Amino acid sequence: MIVYKGTFTKKDGSKRTMKFIKTKDLPNKFLSDRLKGTGKESNLGESRELVWDLDNQGFRVFNYETTVGKVTKHAVINEEKLAS
């Protein structure tokens, strides 16, 4: 799985740097164990994406519209490291 690193400006004006994995790259079992809800996909719009935040170990929304600099591929990890 590819780990991305990017910074964006939050609604309150503060900057947020995040290391994350895109949900499309996460294993199905990992997703099914953690996602809850109605089963309907939420429409975040084109500039936002639901991602797994590695530092906070939770789902967050990355806002590409307010990106500061570039989002970079930071590392590649295997599924075992994701669980730790």
C-alpha cells in the first residue's frame, strides 16, 4: 500500500499535514472491520477524499482543494504494518 503525505488548510485556517492511505488501496477486511453506516457512499465532492490517517489511526477527509504544496508518495507499507 502506498502512503501519501500532504498538507492542506483546514476550515479554521490552520494547516494540517497528514500521512495517509487512500481507501481504494486498503484491504477489504480492514475496511469492513472499521466502516459503519448505511452502505451508501457519501458524496464528498471532487476535491475531498476519505482516507485512513496513519498518525491518528482513523478515517479523515483530505481536502485537495486547499492543498499546500504537493501530495507526495511517502512510503510503501504492507498490510501487517497497517495493523500496528
